Amino acid sequence: MNKLTLVRPDDWHLHVRHGAILKTVIAHTARQFARAIIMPNLNPPILTVEQALDYRTKILKALPLESSFNPLMTLYLTDALTPEEIKKAAESEHVHAIKLYPAGATTNSESGISDLKGIYPLLEVMEQVDLPLLIHGEVTDQNCDIFDREKEFVASSLTGIIKNFPNLRVVVEHVTTKEAVDFVLSASDKVAATITPQHVLFNRNAILAGGIRPHHYCLPIIKREHHRLALVKAATSGNPKFFLGTDSAPHLTATKENSCGCAGCYSAYGALELYIEAFEQANALDKFEGFASFFGADFYQLPRNTETITLQKQTWTVPASYRVNNETITPLKANEELNWKML
Ligand code: DOR
Ligand code: ZN
């Protein structure tokens, strides 16, 4: 197959930041996707519907003129969130979910949750108003090996949340382990997962073998090969519980190529071309449209898109960097060849 036409996809997990970075990265996302779930981990975080709407307006202003891209907003779950705000969010046509970061798990997660049971009353309200909970699923115990943090979270926390709130819609974000995949498979249809391009393309050698590669460093960290294989199998299975969420997380090159580099892979410039490499390797091009264009919309109870886009088999080289004022963002697979190109 040399060409693939599919309904325009959506990105169900995206970081766009603000200011100059926003301007650069939102154009990349809007070229490929009709909609994206916008993560709220700004500094300061997006805590209220009003802040989410204000952020949405800034995103719309940063878009290229002709774009009809629709940012789907989220709130950041803290102990201070109120039932009233959750209800307001559920009523807003622009707020679609609430994101749970365990405190200290990742970039700008300091205001996150340290006592999960403490927020159970809020989860009860979310369950009642049917507002999805998006979870960064990693324990934050500093004694826990970083490669085990997702697996531990599944066992210690996720199971309890799902048991206590069986009707709460939950997205386990950016799953990276076989354990998380198996958990999602065994749960009800209220529980789904997003999968990133880096976790289906790479195993942990890509970070650490033959030199340390900071542009492959993200959280949850990329795991062993058998986990990658489990993720590829899930993404290409045609099971609607698994859908596209890039977790594209731009950081300036200087903050990643650093003695203490930031976590995050920048993939929005060519997200579809990155994913399709993994689908082609798995002989599953026929499963790409469900994963990229249908299952996420169905889970979020939003209409599927109707326009189409086309990807063509064509080799091109990913740029070394993208400019942001006088600085740069280094993309995932910088200077490497990709085999497909969106027309
Ligand atoms: O690698 C990551 N980067 N993981 C996250 O959970 C957050 C993200 C970011 O915002 O940079
Ligand atoms: Zn993320």
C-alpha cells in the first residue's frame, strides 16, 4: 500500500504550553488533527473552568488563520477542586475531562495529589456527572525503581479507583507496560488508554544504549522490549479501548540537553508519520484509522470527524530542530528518515 486515506484523526493527549512555544507547536498539531485533549499542567496549572476557557482562547489565537482546530480542555485535579467546579466543567461544552497527576510524578505535577483516598469524594461527583478522569499512572515513591512505577500504580491505586467507581470513565494515559495494558483489557468498557508514538517505536535501549539520548526521555519512561510489543499489540488490535494520544511534550532543546534534562518527547510535528511506522511494521495499516480517528471520539462521546486526510509512502528527513524565537525544540527522530508523509 502506498497511500492511506483516513478520517482526520484527533490527539487525545497533548501538551501545547503557552507563548512562543504554543505558537510553533499548535500549527503542527492543527495540520494533522481536528481536535486534541489539552493537558492542564502549565505553571501555574489550569484549575478552573474559567482558566480553561481563557487558555482555550489563547490557543485559538495562536492558530494559523485558516485552521478550524478545536482544543478540548481539561482541568488539573488538586485537593482544592470543588464539586461545584466539577459540575461546571461537566456542563461546559469546552471542558472534557479532569487530569490526575500524583504529586511529583512529572513536569509541573507539584500541585498534584498526594493522598488518593482524599479525593474519592471528588471522583464520586465526576462519576455522577459522567466527566472522564485522565490518570498519569505512576507511583511517586522515590524508593520505587523508575521502571516499576507504572506497574506499582496499577496494583496499588488504579485497581482501587476502578473498584470504587465502576461507572467513572477513566483513561489510563500513555500506557507503557504490559501490566497496564492487561489491566485495561480486564476492566470494563468505561476504562480506556492512550498510547504514544515513542512507546510503540522504542524500547529503553533508545534512551541509554550507545550514548544517552535525552530526546527519548519522557515519563512514564520507555520500558523493555516485551512492553513495547504489548503496546504495539494493543494499538494494532482494533480494540476500541486503545486510542491515539501523542503526549507530545515540547521543551526547549537547552532544557533537554542538560545535566538534569526535562521529560517529554516532541512528536506533534509528524505524529501520524511516527505512529504509522509502527503500524506498518506490525502489518496492521488496516487498524490505523480506528486507533487514530474513531475510538477516542467514541470514548469521549463526541462525533467522529468527517473530513479525510491522506498519508503517502514517501521518504523524508525530520528537521534537526524547529525554531522558537532564538531557541529551538528538537523533535523526536530529529535528522532521521520517516517513510510516510501526510499530504
Ligand atoms: O514526559 C512527559 N512530559 N511526561 C509527562 O507526564 C509530562 C510531560 C510534560 O508536560 O513535559
Ligand atoms: Zn502528558
